[in-house]
Amino acid sequence: MSVRTLQGNRRWLALGGCLLWLAFTLFPLYWVAITSFKTPLAVVGGPTYLPFVDFEPTLTAWNELSPASAAPSTTPSSPR
């Protein structure tokens, strides 16, 4: 049985079920993506879903992962 062969209400129910399943499977990916743009305090502060509405996105977590941040900020001085 294919969705293409369904008629009437059964076709709309199948489409609705597919859309619900799509939302169910994509929401965790969306959650991970928006969480990566939150500050550490915003992550533990409770659920917020809409960037620029519920919270101000930052690149703090992404900056910590960049290779430039792995370099020491000060160079050690050599003894004379």
C-alpha cells in the first residue's frame, strides 16, 4: 500500500502522520543546534526555543572549540 494509492481522508491521515514523525525526529537536531548558540548559564537556565526571541545567541561555545583558543594566551618567559 502506497500513499499515492490512498484516497480521501486516509491520504490526509497518512500525510499528517508523516509530518508528525518528521517533527518528532527533527526536533532533537534543532534543539542541539540552538543549544550550541547559548551561554552556559542559558543552557541550565531552562528551556528556550526561539533565538533572538527567548535568548540572545552567542558564539561562545564555538569560540572555545576553535584552534586559536587552544593556543596559550601568554607566552612563557624564558629564564635569563
